[in-house]
Amino acid sequence: MELRLSGIRYRPSIDGMRAIAVLGVLLFHLDECLLPGGFVGVDVFFVISGYLITSIIYRAAEANHFSISRFYQRRISRIFPVLFAVTLAILVAASWIYSPQDFASAGALAVASVLSVANLKLMLQGDYFDVTADSQPFLHFWSLSVEEQFYIFLPVLLMVAQRFRFSRGVLLSVLWILALSSFAACLYATPLNPTWAFYLLPTRAWELLAGAILAVTATRAGQSSLRAKNALSLIGLSLIVLSMGLINESMPFPGYVALFPVLGSVLLIGVAHEPEQLTERLLSHDWLIRIGRLSYSLYLWHWPIYCFVDYRLFSDTPSVRIGLKVALTVACSVASYFLIEKPFRAYLNQPQRKSLGFIGLAVGVAMLGWAGYTIRQDNYIDSSVREIASGGIQFPGESNSPRIVLMGDSNGSMYGTMMKSLAAEEKLNLNVISVAAGAPFPGTRQYRESLKCLQSYQPDVTVFAAAWATKLDGDQAKLTVALDAILQHSSSIVLITQPPVLPQNATRQYFREHGIEPVYEDAELESRRHRTNEFLATLASDRIAVVRINSEFQRPDGEIVLLNKAGRQLFHDRAHLSEHGAQRVKPQVSAAIRELLKRGSQSEGRQSSNSSDGRGSATDQRRHGQLPQDRASEVRTAGHKILYSYDRSSPPID
């Protein structure tokens, strides 16, 4: 018979340990002053997980009943239904509560969370204790990712042990070597790179392996006297409780410090077996068992609720926020446990529903991953230099319709969705060659590939937007050279001026303070941006339209407009517009494109009527390389005013 979880004998005290662990985490996150080391509850969870999972697999393998697909089916039914529900709830709530920038950040971490790599993303992002707490609703998913990664490694190891008939002694030797190696890596990495030591499986695996070693060792309660067992288990419980009270975030962690909660957990699990033991009676209290059974739901729900309450009610008194956090956490956890966790676990645990569980997992991961990716992208359609070299990101319209190109850096990409909708409405062909963090000016690969793409695509209008003040940095000649080159391949250009740059964290503060304090741009940045935008305005000509957008986002007194009339934020982050902000610019861009297309059509008509050699218009000749060099246009500057007459044939692209 296949071994069930109940086959390793249910121990109420382990649910009691779960209760202590989750309460420690909840209290620490509620207010670190309440329990400075409450975060070591995660280390207790690691030991418990290593013990239980290894017990299940090892004993099933010993009886030749282990099925890896059945194992993962149980993991899926246990972990993912409520995880998906909480993830979806977080994304929905964050869409209403967070600023666009924070919402996009949450979406990116949601993808990592459902793929069980949240710890890796957070490792690259920074210190666990230094992140802006209330804008990271998926922060606590890092520990789930560590466990899921361990669940990939452990079954393979135990199956190899079964395949080659390792004795218990050999298997224990392997586990000890792995655990000591992981602990050594932890000790080495903690002072050098504490963030990596905190998040990575190789530096945390020793905690899970401590539980695994305990499971394989299978210590028997009868080997010691009741007095000795009571003493050892009380020492274990004391180590956990004292760790939560005495350890704090200023200490190097995990390192040596993590030994205390891990050793305490090992002692509790290893010797607290019999009902007459003091710790067994303490940990088997009815309320602790109930909290322990709720621990997974409590862990998933508490942190996003804390984040949302702090984000929107940060100015309220601490007692109000604490009360609301506790009430919402308990309510959501109880509801999800009885409505999602228990029913789905029972339903998906049936052997005949194994395929359904895996299909549900795949669909859930795909849907939430897509949702998180879409959120992260927001209004951007962002190309890359490689994609530009391959022809750009094209959205074809009607075959004979005008061709439009969106070019620039991230200030161009932020208009991507807006330009896509504009092209669809006007039945235009669109090609996006803007690159976030790019430099679309002479001397860069992006610029060279962009000119090659323009030469091939031959657009009627190129919409050009960039962080002009930053990218030009006073060197206005870079832009005049770029415009000259672009006009060799594009009939006309629309330049979009740069919107205001917000102070650091302005959208978050404004959103949290409900618009009480007006937001103004840094005086130096504003002056430089205005000078650059004024320079752009002088470039207007028959073939260059300049869309000046400042009045859409800044009042005459300099106050920045952050919300539209519907209350939607106009800025994605401090330097980029949101989709709602980009849509605010759409009528002007659309009008400029129509006007330039109209001028181009009239110009081609005049050229065609005046042409007697049958070669067509000047624009047609330019596009087919038929215009002789002696008819090249002259470009001259007169007080920054650029005048163009006719076209010149395309120069070589360097």
C-alpha cells in the first residue's frame, strides 16, 4: 500500500511548532519591537518541512511504494490552490491600492513567485531587511521558493539512494556531507554577501537537511528516560523562543545565529514523541493545533495585508493599523483554509485526479505568469537592438497605408501601447524600434541599427521621443545630426517633448497622502528640461512637427498633474508616463501625424504634376534611391531653425 502522510503518525506537537513559527513571523512583521527575532520562524518551518517530506519519501521508498508523480501531486494539492488564490487577490488589490510603479514591481515578483524563483529575484534586488516593506506584497514568497527548489532536489537524491540500494548509514553520510557543506557555505557567505546567504538554497539547505537527517535517523523516544526527554525538548523549545526574543535583524544572518532555532527545532522533533512529555502536552494545546493547521494560509495572507494597510493607512495610529491587520489576516486565512485549502487538497489528492492536478498547475502558472508579465510591461512596447536589426516590432495595417515608426529610448517605449491603438484606429502600419535605457543618437549601435531599419522600412512618419534633457546633456548637435540622418529615410518626423520628472517616490507619497501636498519638479531638472524642450520647438518645419506636452502634465505654477479626471495616475514612475498619461498625448500626436501625411501627399502631388521624365515624385525617387546627389537637400541652422528643401540620397550608414 502506498504510504500516506498519515502513515508517519500524526503528531499534534508539530502543528504546535508550526503555530509558534507562524506567530513569530506574524508578530515580527506586525511590529519588530514585539518580537525582534520572530523571523526565525521561517527557519523552524524549514526544519519541519525537511523532516516531514523526507519521512514521507524515505519510508515509501523503503517499502518500494514511492511514486514521484504522486509525490508532486500531493505537493500541488497542498501548496498551489491557495497560493494561486492569494496571488490573484494580491494582484487585484494592488491594482487599486498601489501606484503604477509599485504595481508593476509587484507584477514582476508575482511571475517569479509562481515559478518558485522569488528568492532568486529578491536576491538580485537587495537586502530582505532594507526593501521598502509596504510595496513588496510577495516578499514572503522567497521561503516558499526555497522549499520548492528543495523538493526538486530531495526526491531525486532519495530515488538515487533507492536505485543503488544505499544503506541507511551511507544515505546518512551523504546527507551529513551535504548539510555540512551547505552550512560551511552559509558561514562563508553571510559576512561577505548576506543577501545571497539569506536567499539562496545552497546556503539554506542545511536547515532543511537537518530535518531530513532527523527523519532518516528515526530517533526512538524509548531510548531515553522521560526526565531526559523532557529536559532535551524543553531546551529545544527554549532555544526557539529565546531566538525569537534575542536575535534581531542587525545580527549577521543566517550564519552561526541560525543554529539556535534550527537546533531547537531538531531537539523538539527528535525527542518530543510521547503524550506524557511536558513539551508534547504544551504544543498539543487545542488552540496551538488550530493555529498550526492555519499556518500556511496565515503565512500567505499576512504580509500582503500588512503591506496594503501600511501603504494606504500609514498616517493612521498604529493601534488602528495593527487591529485592522490582525482582523483581515485572520478572516482571510480562515476563509481560504476552509473554502480553498482543505477542499482542493481532498479533491486533488485522489489518484484518478493526478493529471487534473498537473494540468491545473500548468494553467495556473501560465495565467498568473502572463498576468504578472503584462502588469510589469504596463504601457510599454519595448524593442531591443537585436530586434531592430531584424526589422523592429511590426504591427501591420493595410498594405497601402502609411508607415509609422516609433523611435527613441524608454520615453519612446512608454508610448508603445498608445501608438499601437492609434495605428489601429487610423489603419496605419506601425514599427516600434524604441529601446528602454537606449541611446538613439550618433555613436551607438542602437542608432546605427535604427538607421538601417529606417532605410529598409521607409516610413512616412517617424515619431521620435526620448529623455532629451538627459540624453542630449546640452549637446544639441547630436539631435540635429540624428534628424538629418532620419530624414534621408523618413518623409517626416514627429518630435515629442519630454514630460516633467517627478521627485523621488512622488507618486507613492501623493497616492498615500491622497493628493494633500502638491508635487513640483526639482528646479534644476525643470530648468534643463524646459531649455531642451524649447530647443526642440525651434526644430519645427514642413517635415518636422513638434508635439509640446508640458501643459498636459504641469500647471502654470509648476505643480505637476498626477491624476486624470477619473483619478487614474498619469505617471508610471518618476520619469515615465503611465498608459493613462500616454493616452493624454494621443490627440496631439494623431493630429501631427495626419498633418504631416497631408503635407507629404500634397508635396508628392505637386512633384508628380511637375515631373516630365516619368520617374514619379521626389518621395518615390527617395524611396527607390533614384534621386541624384546634386538634388540633395541642404541642411543649415539659423538660430537653431532647421530648413529642409528636397531630399538627398542616403549616405552610407556607419
